[in-house]
Amino acid sequence: SYDKQLLREQLSFFYMPLMHSENIEHQKLSVDSFEKAGLIENSRFSKHHYEIVEHFGRFPHRNEVMGRESTPDEIAYLNSAQAFKG
């Protein structure tokens, strides 16, 4: 695969689109990829992104710009201190 041809420093950029996908399979691959590459800080962020998509099926902070209606659960999350807002 292409990631085997890249320098370790390049991998975080290569895997980044997976972390920002709302597809749960992409999210799983993101977590696995960052962990296998030993990119600890990126791995921490990818796990957080995974948890959001696993819980909501999407990133609630994108709802407004994407023209999606937020659920009551998403609104509560977005108003919380734990909210990821992009």
C-alpha cells in the first residue's frame, strides 16, 4: 500500500482524511493506522473522532453547514464542555 512508501512524518497527513470521514469503517481504519504507525498524538485524536462518529453516526458540529437538522442528543453534546467543534 502507499503508506509503506511514505516517511513516518508524512503518514499523519496521509491518514488524516480517514479521521475526518463520517464513515465508521474509515474511522476504524484511522485508529488502526495511526496506532500501527506509532503516531500517539494523532492516535488520541483519531480515537476521539471515532467515538463521536460511533455515537452519532456523523460529526454533529457539521450539521448546520451541511443543512442537517441536529437531534436533541446532538444539541446537548454541542452545548457541552466535551463538544468537538472542528
